[in-house]
Amino acid sequence: MQDTLKQPQKDALLTKTESISGSEAVMRAFVEEGVETIFGYPGGAIMPIYDALYDYQQNLEHILVRHEQGAIHAAQGYARTSGRTGVVFATSGPGATNLVTGLADALIDSTPLVCITGQVFAHLLGTDAFQETDIINITTPCTKWNYQVTDANEIPAVLAKAFFIANSGRPGPVLIDITKNAQVQKFDYSGYEKCNFIRSYRPKPIVRKEYIEQAAQLINEAKKPFVIFGQGVILGKAEKEFKAFIEKAGIPTAWTIMGLSALPSNHPLNVGMLGMHGNYAPNVLTNDCDVLIAVGMRFDDRVTGRLDKYARQAKVIHLDIDPAEIDKNVKTTVPVWGDCKETLPLLTELVQFRNHAAWIQRFKELEQEEIDACIYKELNPTGDELTMGEVIKVLNELTNGEAVLVTDVGQHQMVTCRYAKFIQSKSNITSGGLGTMGFALPAAIGAKFGAPDRTVVAIIGDGGFQMTIQELGTIMQTGINVKLLILNNSFLGMVRQWQELFHSKRYSFVDITSPDFVLVAKGYRIEGQRVADRAGLRDALKAMLEHDGSYLLEVMVGKENNVFPMVEAGTSVSEIRLK
Amino acid sequence: MNKQEFTITVYTENQIGLLNRIAIIFSRRKINIESMNSSPSEIDGIHRFTIVMNETEEVVRKLVRQIEKQVDVLKAYYNTGDEIVWQELALYKVPTDEIAEKVKVERLLREFGARAVVIRKDYTVFETTGHREETDKLIKVLEPYGLIEFVRSARVAIIKESNGFHEKLKEFEELNPSVEVVANEYLNKQEEVFDM
Ligand SMILES: Cc1ncc(C[n+]2csc(CCOP(=O)(O)OP(=O)(O)O)c2C)c(N)n1
């Protein structure tokens, strides 16, 4: 154990120490860090911590989930709507390994989490003891930091470090594994000190004025500048600063799936979503702009398509808090390292007022092409079958864009992200980087705990719903109010679409049967109904939203609809197909 | 860009598990580590890794950034062979009677700067340090005399231009974020920016 992790030695005469257990120290650390909600599941190796929690029920609300994957996705949803660190408890062995998917998801989507896992007694480590797994090594590639505590003395400082690391710089998940002996061990506790400095860790690279100046000059000289942004704007709490920047510079702006809702959908400079199923204009014009300004995004391959045909004509300005992102996928002309909350205002000051009317008009023209080719018929279908798009359209009308939308993974996710209207930040919760089916149901539960005053609607496919369906039990037990909207196409739709387009309709194991979801919900004492026709759609959505409590609405949609436009894998963003 | 040999030097906290955290940055990208050495550094409590690999500079630069991103890593540098002084140590075990009989061997060993570390009735262990080619050559030389065992250590390297880590550490220990930023080499070569 290095020195920086030890509790500062205070003058024994001035500081009263008291003897407490490691588990008690965990509780006190949580209270000091302002933790209010814990998502967890008990088991042998974490029992001393749960025993300590018994006395802290007034301060710490513990949500008993039905599976540890549910706990961690719920903590992710909580973190994403609240901006705070999500906290998870799990036992050793299977409890800990059940967290792995969520850790990977949280790492790639930069979500701040502190996960506490119990571990077998230190003297049993390495003996293949009951429920022993090497969770530190298992989770090393999917945590921002992890650490095993074997001595209670370490707990206050290690937890302080964990909370600091999780929610500073580029946020991410931290896992702390605590052996059972450390949980029960009594030690001299001399208070909790929050951590705000680690000598080997620089959360924010310092802002360099010369790069800001060079960026401003490129922007001021640009004829066809284009701003693309991601979740960095939300994580940096820089929505206002971002809006001020694009408005002054008059630059058309597109969001990645993770950037959704950081700007109102109807903002005149918002030209839509980037990426594989994004909008036509921003994809095509990426390869036409002269200066590309990327803010808090990481040029994921789903956004860039074929890299060697991506924005080759453009000078690239990249604003990011993580130096490892600069030049990782796309070479940067001017790197603007730093927290965009700090860099954006500096940039705004130096850019000139502009109005790129003719350039923005190009986006409008291409948008019209997209409306004509796909959007109109998706939102105003004439056939008997319901489309996913029209469901989202009616939902928009009923929520006025005020709801938090939590999506799972697949066609319904893409359709929702394409057509949902947002007026408020932190309203789009989805598994963007990892594409984790089963994310939405537990994440919606957590999202509601993170934003209790907001309406939370989970939009989920019939496949993904069955991946974490057990969390209906968590809804039942907590009485939380989340709206569950299943878009049932009786297929693993997104995979079926690919099989149709790229595997000559050889539908290999995508035909999935479902239980009677409404009946299942009823078993969990959750109200619900199924709707299959246009006439009943609006009333059904209304009933769902107006119901006092959780509600499950299953909408039967067309079985073989496809999501378009689409940038096929291995093609350029400007080769995006409309059908 | 062509692949060439690079040596990465990493200063870290002395933390269990960090070796794994660094190693998987390479294995995840299917990059072979030629050699890896972990040892104390000039500063008490700070560890120093020396990692050798064959890669393009672009890949190595990205690797170094991923390494520096790790919470417990203080700083990582990468260098080509001419920017460092490096050595590897090799041990050779040969039957004692073979070499005792053949005086020529002794002369050869002297030529290679090898010395005997253990001499027993049944075998003798020689040691030599140097660059890869030198230690390799001695294998060839000893093979005819019944080389029993051979082992070579990981590379250790000293960066020629470095003033050591003391100053840098002081900077890191201040509460302010470090002013250090790797200059972006593309800034002054905008026309070449897009040769990916
Ligand atoms: C855990 C996991 N397994 C598999 C996949 C691959 N996958 C991506 S989308 C999809 C189909 C999803 O089907 P459904 O939940 O019914 O939603 P739909 O696409 O029909 O809207 C699958 C299997 C995944 N993303 N995540």
C-alpha cells in the first residue's frame, strides 16, 4: 500500500479516534460522499457490510434488485439522470462476475460508478475458496480503477479515492473488492477526508491558449464549419456553454447517440444525429465541411463509418478531456485538450458572429430528401401495421419532450433516438458504446431514482425485455413509477434486418417468441395492456403515462420493418443509403 | 509508417495489479511485447517499467497515451534505440569438462566480455551483458561445446536526454495540474494531416 492511500496521521491529541469496523467505515464514507441510493444484492462475502447497512437505512436507501446486472445498470441509469456517482453492492464470486457487463458498459459510456464487492477472507485468497473469484483481474480491463482492500485501515482513504476517480475527469466505473476480514476488522477511525488529488492522476489536462487561438482562427476562416458533439457536453455540464458557442459561430450541429438531449431537438442549428442510423444530412455533409469541430465525442466506428473516407477534406478541431482520444481514430489539426466547460467559453470569446445561411440550407435540402425517402412514411404509415416511428411520434406529442427516455438495444433504440424530441438535457439514457441488450429495464428503474420528479419511459424490444425481465420484481417491491413500452416485432429485429440486407434473408435464429408480457406484468402487480392498432395507440400511450404507478404497454408493430437511412458497415458516411 | 523497435519507459506508483493493467493494453491490441522489465527507479517508492516492442510510431504513441491514462501511472515515454543506452544480461550453462579441455573457448569468452559466475565440476555458468546481437552471437559460439541452458533478461534502458524523474515528480506532487502537454506534431504540418 502506497503512502498516498494511508489516512493522514493526525495529531492524536487533537483528533479523537474511535474503534469501528471496516463495514461501518464503508457506511460513513457513503454518508460523507452524499450517497443516497445503493443498488445491490447480498451474499455471504458481503454480509458484514449488509449488517452495517441495517443501521443506516435512514441515511442510505438500498434497492434490492433481482440480479447483479440489474443493480449495475440501475446504478448507470441513476448516474446518467442525476449526474452523480452510482453505487452498487454485490457479493463475491457470481455476484461480482454478474457486474462485468455493466462495468464494460459504464467504462465505454464514461459513467461514474463505485461498485463494492465482498471477497473471501484474505487468508483464503488463491485457495479456490467457496465463491472466490479473482474479480480484480477479471475487471481490470473494464474499470477505470480497481483495488482490493484486505485491511480495514485502508477503507476510508480507498473509498475517498474511488469516489474521486469515478466522477472526475472522464468519469468511469471503479470497483473496490473488500475481503471479509477487513469488513469485520475493528480499527482506529479518525474521520473521513475526501480526496481531491492523486499525484499520478490528472483528471483534466491544462488548457492551452495557443490551441484555442488556432481553433478560433480556423473556425473564423471556415466557409463550411460543422460541429459534432457527444456526451462530453453532458458530462462536463457544459450545455449552456455549448449552446452559446454554436449560436455565436452560427454553425450547424449534429449529435452522436450519446450527445442526444444536450441541446433541444428543435434548436435551429441542430441538424440531427450522426452515425449508422443517423440522419442523412449530417452524415453526407461530414464529407463536405471544411472545418469539423468535434466536442466531447470519440469518433466511434458507428459514427465514422469507413475511416479512410471520413472527413478527409476537413481540418479537424477536437475538444476532449481525455488526451488518449486525440488522434486515436481521426487525426486532429488542432487538439483542444481540457474540460469543455472551460474550453468552450474561451473559444466562444474568440470566434466571430457568423450566419452560415447557405451552408445550413444544404442541410435543410438533404433533410427534405430524407423526409421524402424515409421519415414521412415511417411517421405517417398508411399500411395496417404500426411502425415504431409513429409510436415515438405520438409519445413525443403526449410528453412534450419532457420525459426521460431509456432505450434498450436494437431497431427500437435507433428509431427512438432518431425520432424522439428532447427539450432538456440528460433525457436520453441508452447503452451507446457497448450496445447491451437488457440495459433498459434496470436502467429505467435507476433513472427514476436519479430523477424522481421526471417521467421515465423505457422503450424496449421484445428480445431485450426478456434479458432482464426479472427486474419487474424490483419495480414491484420498490413501487417505483416507470413506464415500460415494449415495441414487439416478434423478431430480434436489428439482427433480422441485417440478415435481410446482407445474408439474403436467411433468418437464422432471430424468430423469438415472447410470453404474454401483460400477463407477466400482472404477476408482478404491474398494470398494463397490449395494443395492436392505430386507433387505440394514442389512448393506450395516454393511459400508460397517466397511470399512477408503473405501467407496461406492449405495442405490436410491423414484423419486418427496417431502420433507414443506414451507413452500411465498411462504407463511407457519405454513401449512406436511404433505402 | 514502418515498424521499428521502440522502448517505452513507464514511471508508476508501486501498486499491485498495475503490471496486469499495463500488459493488457498491449495484449488487447494483439501487440507482442518483446521484453518487459519492472524495477525500482531512481526515486524511492516509484516503479519503472521498461517495455520493448516492434511497432509503428503512430501505434506506439497511442499505446503510451493509453498507458498514461491509467490512474496509477505517473508518466510514460517512448524512445527509439538511438535515444537510449540499453543492455540485456545473458547466462549460459556449459559442461565444465568440455571447456576445460578446449583452451580456445576461454579466449572466445574473453572476446565477448563474458565471465564465469559459477564453476562446478559438472558445469560452468557464464554471464555477459550487451545488446541482443552480442548475446545471441555467444550462443552460436557455445553451441558446439554443448550449451546446456541459456537465458536472457529483459532489456533495461536509460534515456540519454533525461534528467531523471525527480523534477517531474515535484510537478506532479503540486496540486495544480501539470502544464505538460505533448506538443501536437501535426500542427505545423497541416497539409500532411490526413495521410492515415
Ligand atoms: C447482450 C446482447 N446480446 C446480443 C446482442 C446483439 N443484438 C443487437 S440488436 C439485437 C436484436 C434486438 O432485438 P429486440 O430486443 O427484439 O429489439 P428490436 O431490434 O427488434 O427492436 C441483438 C440480438 C446485443 N446487442 N446484446
